Amino acid sequence: MVVEEKTISSEMIYEGAILNLRRDEVTVRDGRTSYREIVEHNGGVVILGLTGEGKIPMICQYRKAAEQVVLDMVQQQTIVVDAVSGATNSSTVLKKAVENALVG
């Protein structure tokens, strides 16, 4: 069951040249309220994780930043990834950062 969140209020915390940060107060499943911090930006990079069978693990879930239910990648914690084509140096640095975050 997918539950959507309704915005009660929204506050811009930071406005910058490449991104903004806002804090939304929302209603959650049982009628209580909670907060979501949303980063607004004009683009980004995606790292696509594949299963051993070459499939993309996906799930439908509500994403406050998009204000809708989206098909999203299942989050997995692994350091087993390939390099991004055409971005070898960036890939190497990113892989090391992920490894440091997961392994400590």
C-alpha cells in the first residue's frame, strides 16, 4: 500500500546558485505530522545497481520531493559496482567514497 504525504507548510532554508534546500511539514500515515528536507537542483548523476541476473531492483513508493508515487530503485548497500563509462576518475573517487561510508 502506497501512502501519499500532504504538505502542511513549506519553508525555504537555503537558496543557492546550484541548489536550494526547503523543509516541508507533512501529514503521515496515521495522521501525525513529520518533516521532510528537500534538496532542489537542476540535475544529477545516477548509479544503477543490477542484480546477479542483470535485473534492476525497483519499487513503487511515494517521494515527497516529486509529490507523487514513482518507480524507484531499491536501495542496497554494496561496494560491488562497475565504473561509469566516460567518467573513470569520477567513478573511482565515488566508489572509494561509497566504500568508506559503508565499511567505515
